[in-house]
Amino acid sequence: MDARSEIERLKALVAAIERYTAQVNAYADSLALECERKEKEASELRKQVAALKEDLKSNYGINICGSDN
């Protein structure tokens, strides 16, 4: 293989790696967004559980113990 052919082969390889890297980065970004949504959802659910516990305690005298007192 002559030098020119090797250079072209390496250029094609670099281009393929750059495309793959872009795809991986896009996937990582989508996972980060999904994680952020899930964290917000979990936070909202924790608030709802805390409100329900408080409601049970103040209205019915039921005290539910847990890590989220």
C-alpha cells in the first residue's frame, strides 16, 4: 500500500471515529436528560409522600416512620 492510499484510509478511519463519537455523545446527552427527568419525578414523589405522611399524622394520628420523615 502506498503512502497516499494509507493517508486516505486513515482519513476515512478518522471520519468514521468522529461519526461514532458524535453518536455516542448524542446518546449520552439523551441519557443525561432522562436522568434529570427521573430525578425531578423522584423529588416530586418524595414531596407527595411527605405530604401524605403529614396528612395522616395531623388528621388521623397515624405516624408512619421512614427515612423521609
